[in-house]
Amino acid sequence: MYILGISCYYHDAAAALIKDGIVLAAAEEERFTRRKHDSSFPLNAINYCLRSQGISMNEITYIAFYEKPLLKFERLLSQHIQMFPRSFKTFVSSLPGWINEKLRLPKTLRRQLGYKGPILFIHHHMAHAASSFLVSPFQKAAVVTMDGVGEWTTTTYGRGEGNHLHLSKEIRFPHSIGLLYSTITGYLGFSVNNSEYKVMGLSPYGVMQRGNNEYYHKLKKVIDIKPDGSYRLDMRYFTYHYGDRMPSAALCELLDGPVRRPEEAITQRHQDIAAALQMITEEVMAAVLQHAYEQSGCENLVLGGGVALNSVYNGKILSSTPFKRVWIHPNATDGGNSIGAAIYAYNAVLGYPRRYVLQDAYLGPAYSRREIKDFLDNSGVRYSEFRSEDECVSATARLIAGDLVVGWFQGRMEWGPRALGARSILSNPCNPHMQEILNEKVKHREKFRPFAPVVCEDDALKYFDCDVPIPEPTDFMLMVYPVREQWRSVIPAVTHVDGSGRLQTIRRHQNPSYYDLIKEFGRITGVPILINTSFNIRGEPIVCSPYDAYKCMMGTGIDCLVMERFLIYRKDNPQHAWDSESLAKD
Amino acid sequence: MGGSEISEVPGAPGQPEAQLYRLGRNLGFISGWAIFTLGLYLVLYLTHRKLPLVVIALAAGAIAVAGKMLKRIFGEREALTSKTQAHLQKNAKGAIGERLIGYYVHDYAQGLGAGFREFGSAVSTLVNTLLLAVVYILAVGPTSLIAKFAGKKFLQNAPEPENESYWEELELGTGKREEYYRQF
């Protein structure tokens, strides 16, 4: 039985295909359309899912959609009625989309896909919960979901057991820790729903002690947190419930200044605000998790929703809460709800037993040797080809050890926002200048943003102060841990200002060539760690096809590209060089 | 295969295809304006209301400009229909080397189509805005006033320090299959 899961129309449209409860393919629409966070109907992602299994829509038994559109519309109308007449602008701008697209999903599916079968609509937060619990290794777990907003819900907790999920309590819109985080992200001059992780990366530069950070006390005025983890925002400081601009004038006054313009320098005040926000978010999450533990009596925890991407706090969960194990979906945002909706439909709604655990995030398209060779030949690219996998791995390791920046394009594309060794830029973490080189020549991004390390799972404890045993979400770069002190000066390029690193651990069965590459680099340099950053120009999605990868290399300072066993040097193809810096933006 | 005949990578700024696309888009917008003007003129002529062509042209231009300004104010996202998506996907440049003359004509034609759609979108934005403003004032407004008089609150906007907890009952579990066919 094939079930197609779909999420779209808000942000991060995606599609996922499951067969008899096993996830076969999943991808975000943005990777095909090249528009970041593309929210339009994910036709390309759906076509990929079907093509990957050689099937058509005729074979699809159910389509599962990730939310209840009419409930969401009810919430929207409630906002407009409550906030009349201030909500006029958003009413006029948002309603056409609802009338033309969002309320017509069954018609859209029939017209665009020729699909006449049943459609199942799954509650948004249930899809979040399912995307984590039903593909986790746990048979029993406490479930907590936190995001901007679904239909009405922004935060829930509950319990999962076997096939079933039960969400007990909720916090309703407009009170949302996710929207608080997004509001401050917008206040600090970064793009909302896109750059929250930058604010997380900025926070260690601020004062991370509650007593000494004046903005912590100021921001505490906008949120009332109860001992049981529930919270409520003072909506006088926000405008997202009626306007298109998130921070209100009252919030700007509270934080001693207007919204930061993107070209404005980041000051200590901005850093302290980021730190205050991170501390408050961690306070809320800790209280919610403690309450969920007390209510569920489970030692296992699954997290879902966009707030679950706060990897700085995730790294503290096991050491600061009673939970013994944690699992988080690699695509915990709305895109991941396509898998959540599909797997919930199969296991919970239709009642089939669970038979799948998500071991890796390589669910996207791969390209064959023939396809890559045809592309290179047709485009007149100068390249060479390794004779074997071993030669490819050892040569690439030597290139990285020689301080070259290498684009690594192998196998199936990753699912989720992180590059995990299928579409990655790899470089030498021991070079103290590598962070600067990557930021200025390749990624064109803010200087404060750190790069992330990748290490083989069996070496991780030597270099990082991780939880023991190492939690599975570390495989998806969802946990931040301290770099052990004696190694911080050895791998400066991946050590953040507070001594931490958002590491990826890799196990050999997940990605053998990536694992072997890291080991080989370790044999050459003595340090089996690489810098792993996403293979894209700033402002663009991660590359998907050979064309995207080649174009990215030729427009940046990436020295060479290893695509399966093909090696292409940028300097060998000057006729295709172009400058991406003018395009680089959020 | 020898070296490529092209000197630039598709999609990069300042490339020939970007300039041709922009030219096509501008001409498409102007063509849309011209066709709309002629259409209006024909309708008025057939209904025996004669207005000078220049006046109609100016009115059509004003409608389009107003629509574009409203689009900027309300920040309406132009939803890509699947047809447009499929069209773009089909025309995505997979082979950098194949820059034949046909592709340049193709880029211009794409721009022309985009210009037409832009004009139509501007006019529809203006019409939508006017209609929605009427709905907002005549439907949402009175509902809001009645709700305020009745003391009904759809959103809770302020903390209540005297409350021990803000958790609300949800009790969401697996329901009957029929519930999932509903969009609510």
C-alpha cells in the first residue's frame, strides 16, 4: 500500500512516499524549484517520489495532508474578527491565497495529479508528533511538539505507545514560543522562518548569565511562564496576530531601539538580546519537558515542531531533565510533516503495525554514473574519473588535508535542513583560517556564524563532551556539545566562541564512503574530523542535481567537486566561472 | 567533446538570457496593457458609450499601476500554479553547453509571457482588493462589533498571573477513520 504525504502552502512544502509503513522517498520542493522555503504545491517533489519507485498516481492508495485546513481558516477568521480593523492589510493579502489554493486542496489534487482516491487530513501537531514518534526506535515515549502555530495549537505534550499517539494538553495561538523566537529574529534584522538558527548562533556572543543580562529581565516582561511549563505572551509587544510586521513599537521601546536593518552592524546589545531569547526559550523548554515527564512517566522523549531544531538546548536535554533517551526527526519543521502525516495514516488511522525506524536522512534523489557523465560531457566540462571508491576516498582526503575546499556530491540527497554528507562542502577544520576562507569566498555569510564538524561516531567522545551513549539525533546535527578543551585549539574552525560545536556523528552503515573519507583524513592528519557545511550559495537551497552542484562550485571559491567518482576542478573550467557574491542574500 | 561554446553559466546576472527575459517581460506588460485598452474600447463601443482611446488607455494604465502598488503594499505572493511550475521545470537548463539561438528566443518568449501575466495580475489585484475591502467592512466589521458587545473573545491576548496554569485540554488521539476525511 502506497501512501503519499504532502505538506505545503505555509512554508517548506514537501512530499513523502511510504509503502507498507516504510519511508521510501521524501524531498522538499525548494530543492527542485530553487526557491528557498518554497511553499507552493510540491508537484516536483511528488513527481520525484513517484519516479523513484517507478509508479504513478494510480498506485497511491491514500494521500495524507499535514493539517486540517478549515480549522486553520477558522483561526485566521477569528484573528481578523478579534483584531478588526487593524487586521485589514493581512485580511486583503492572505484571503486570495486561501480562496484560490488552500481551501481547494482536494480539487488541486484531482486536477494536478489526476488523483481520485481518498485524502486524509491529519492535525498539524499530530503530524509533528507522528513524524518523530512513529519513526523512532521507541515503543513508548513522552511526546512534546513546539512550533510557530498549526491550526490553533502552538505547543503540546502527550504520550506515544505502540501505534498510537495521544496529545493531552495544548497551548493555543497567539501564545507561541516559536513565534516569540521568530519575532526577535525579525527584530535582530534576520529573515523570519529562515534565520532563527543564526540568532541561536549569535547568542553565545551575548551575556549568557541571567543576572547580568539586562535584556533577559526585559524580555521576561513579554512572557509569563508557569512552573508547569505553560506560558502566555503579552500580546501588546507583538503584531503577528493582526499585522505583517512582528515586533510592535512597544517591543522596540522595551529593547531600546528599532528593528535592526540587515546592513547595520551587530552590536553587543543585539548579542545580549539573542542571548536573552535563547535563555528564555531554554527555560520554557525545560519546564515543558519536566512537566511532560511527570505526566507521562516515560524515560524516552520525542520532540517535534520547528522549535525542536534548537540544537543548543537539545544538547542539554539528557543532562538537565529526567529523560534517558531522546529522538528528534531530522526534518522537524513543516516539511517533515509530510512523513508524519503519511506514517500516522498508516500506523494510527489504518491500524497497521509499526515496522520502520528512520536510521538516516538520505531520502532524496540520487544520480547515476551515466546521468552525471552525460551532464559533464554535454556541458563541455573538463573532469577526471577515479577508478574505484577507495581511490576516490583517499584522493579526496588528501585534497581536504591540503586545505582545498571540496564540494561532495554523493548518493541520495539529504532530507531536512542540514547537509549530512550527501550534498556537503567539506574542508579542513585544523586550518585556523578556514572559517574565514569559507565565509568570505564560499558561503558569503555573517562572520559570527560558526561551521559544524562531522566525526565518526566511534571517535566522537574523544573530541566532544557528548551524552553517553551518543543520542541518535546527533546523526542529524540536532545536538550541540562542548568541544573538549584540549582539542579546541586543534580544530578552531569548528569550535564556536563558547567552545561548542554542532556536530554530526556518522555511523558506517549510514554512509560508508563519507565514513571512510573522515577516517582517511584522520589517518593523514591525525584528526578524524571535517568541516561539514551545506552545499549551496547563501540564500539558495542546498543543491540537488549535478547541474546545481557544478553551478554552485563555479560561482564560488570551492576548489573542486567530487560527484560520485568524478573529480572536477574549478580552475580547469574558467569558461564557466561566474560571481555569485552579488546574488548572495537571505 | 571539446570546450563549450558559451562563456557564461545560465541564471547568473547580466547574462544574455536574463537581459532578453527582461526585455520580453517589459514588452509583454506593454502588450497586455494595449490589449486591455483595446478590449475596453471595444466593450464601450459596442455598448454605445464612446470614450476617446487615449482616455481609455490612461485609465487602463492607471488600473495596472494601482494594482502593482497594491501588490507591493499588501505583499501578495503570486502563487505559482502547477502549470507554471511544470513549465519552468521543463525549461530548466540542464546542459550548460547547449546555448543555441533557439534558447535565446525561448528566454525572450518566457519574458513576454511573464509580462502578460504581470499585467493581468495587477488588474486582478486591484479588483480583489476592492472586493475584499467591501467584505471586510460589511462582514468582518459587524461581526467584530457584535462579538465585542457580547463579550466574546476569540483570542486571549494577555497573561493572567492569578492562573496556575495556561495548559488547555486537547485530548487528541486516534479517531474514527471518517474523521480524517474531514478538513476540520
